[in-house]
Amino acid sequence: MGKLWSLFFVFSAVIAVALCWFAPDWNWWFPGDGKAHSTLGGKIDDLFHLILIIVAVTFIGTQAALGYVLWRGATIKPEEKALFSHGSHSLEVIWTIVPSAVLLFIALYQLDVWAQFRIKGAIRDSHGKMVRPEPVAELTARQFEWRIRYPAKGKPLQPQPQPDDIYSVNELHIPSGRPVEVTLRTDDVQHAIFIPELRIKQDAVASLKIPVWFDALENRDYEMLCAELCGWGHYKMKAKVVARSDADFDAWKEQASAEQFDDGFRKPAEAK
């Protein structure tokens, strides 16, 4: 029975590594097409892969050691004498220092990624240049939808609603190719914005206005979800981020503004 368990622990490690190796080709990896569509998202993926390699090496090593110990115990001859040990001071020092050094390395290595995610002065564009994100919208979560407020074309976003502001529901329109900022808030319970392909996730907390910045590298639509269990209709909080070129974004603003402020009145010449 000991041989069976030793083989189980060894081959389970082999199977786990093989599944992780082929997972990207089977689309079992990251959401969407498997790659990040934002500048910061690429750095987050790199950090994830680094930690994955460290964990994989540790996992393989411990499983191999466990399999060896079980195999050795199952195949030991009855006449062999058991070896007793009172411990090894050197071994204790090694397995204390090595994990501590690895954790310290990860903590220092991720500081740049964390700074770009949380410190506005550390934001970089896709070319590595320091930039200030443009405030484009205020995103308000509520049970069970997303309401978005934009400034009129050519005007900055104000903290309080303005008469000419533009509104949309469950569609966040942004210009692509450069960092933008969205002010996140909630009207009721705690929600969380989650844009998987852009690697963006942030809680919306009552009474707080939280700035969230990111960029979308391609002109396309991205899924946006609520990642906080916010009530019976949580599943309905599906929305999308519409990333378009500056020209298309401005054209959408003009069209949305015209539709929103259309009072239905037509001059006789226009009515024909």
C-alpha cells in the first residue's frame, strides 16, 4: 500500500504540471483570449507567472520528497535498522531563510506593479512614459446596474452633475490607447467593478469616491462585471466597456448628447 501512495503523490504532481502546461492552449488559462489587453494587465500577468514558477518548483520538490519517503518506507527490509534523528540545526536554518528570502524578493519585485495600480504619479503608458490619466466618467453601481455619467464634449468631468452631462447605462465608453480614469461609487450596498481582460478589479464602497485608472490597448468591447455578491440580482450586473479611438469616442459623445437632449420638436422643414 505504501508503494501505491508514493506513486500517487509523484504522478499527481506530474499530471498537475502537465495540465498547467497545456492549459493556455485549451483556453483554460486567463479570461478571453488569454492575454491582457491593458498595459498594467501585462505586468500583472508577468508577476503571476513568476509566482507560478516559484510555487511550481516548490510543489514538484515537496511531492518528489514525499514520494521518495513513502517509497523508502514501503520497500525497507525487515532486518534494516531504523535511523533516528534529533533534528538538524542547519536544515532548520535553511528552510527558514530560503522561504523568507523568496517572500522578500516577491514583495520587492511587485512594488512597481502595485504603485502603478494605486499611486497616480506612477502610472505609465504602453511606451513606459509617465502620464496622468484623463478623467472620463463617473461610474455608479447600484442594485442591479451600472450608471455612467460623462462630461459634455470638450469639458472636464466635474465632481457634481452638470446640466449638459451625458449618461449611459451598462455601457462604459472610453478612448482607447491611453490611460483613463473613472470615479467609482455606489448608491447602496458594496459592489465591485471587474474587467477581466483588462485585469481591473476594485470594490465600490458606500460614501467613497474611488479613482480607478486603466487603459485599453485595442478598439473593441470588453466584459464588465460586478465581483461582489450584492443581492438577489447580482447576476444581472453585466455590462461592457466600449473602447474606441479618440475620433469615434468624440463622435459617440455628440450622438449621445443629441439623443439625450432631443425634445422631439422639429421645424416644419425638418419634419418633411
